Amino acid sequence: MTKILFVCHGNICRSPMAEFVLKDMVRKQGIAQEFSIASAATSTEEIGNGVHRGTKEILNRLGISCDGKTARQMTRADYDAYDYLIGMDSANIRNMTRISGGDDQGKIYKMLTFAHRNDDVADPWYTGDFEVTYQDVKDGCEGFLNWLREHEKI
């Protein structure tokens, strides 16, 4: 089983969007049983809070439920528990590396590198544009699945 943890600052916008979009993609491809997919935050600011309404609106429109998801913080133990820890932006990557005590196993990735882009997933907390964020997340998730296929991981 391939274990994936998506990470953003608060775990209410981008990382839960990625979590549930990828869960939907692998379900539709009939390979959901091959994956464990979750999300977390680098900060403690939103711990226990539900998914942001803007992310919920996008997911609802796509017919994807995120019911029951609440924000949690990434821990050092997550580094050992997951195969891939995918951050939404450069600041997330720095904080993920700090939380995990380094990345000696090469498990930490920036989301849009899988879409052959070096930029960050747009943060709708600041932009207010959840559509742009969704497009980034969709591109990153599709790219990640293609990358796994190319590297014979699925």
C-alpha cells in the first residue's frame, strides 16, 4: 500500500483538497485499495477545525465528500508512517523538513513538481480563488499518479 500525506499550513484549504481529490481519482480508477491518503498542517492554528467552506464548495460541486475531516498537525511520526509527504509550497517544505528532523529518506516533495512546475499551489486563504487552487491540486494529483506509474510504483 502506498501511503501519502498532503501538507499545507493550516490543513483546511489546500491539503484537504488534495487529499480528497486524489482519493476520488484513485477510486474512479479502481485502485483505491492500493492507497492510504491523508492530510495535515505544519501549524497549530486550525487544529480541530473543519475544511474551509471554499474547499468544501469545490469538492461538493465535484461530488466529493470531505465530511468528518478536521485539521491536524504533522508529527515526526508521520515521516516514518508515510511513503510520500507532499507539501503545497516552499514554506511548507521547510516546515515539514523541520518537523521531521530532516528528509534523509527523500520522502518530502513539493506538489507541483509532479506537474513539472516549480511554483507553489496557490493559497486561497490569501487569494480567495479556490478555482485556481483546485486547478493546481488537480494538476499535481494527476502528475503524481503519472509519476507513480512511470516509476512502477502502481
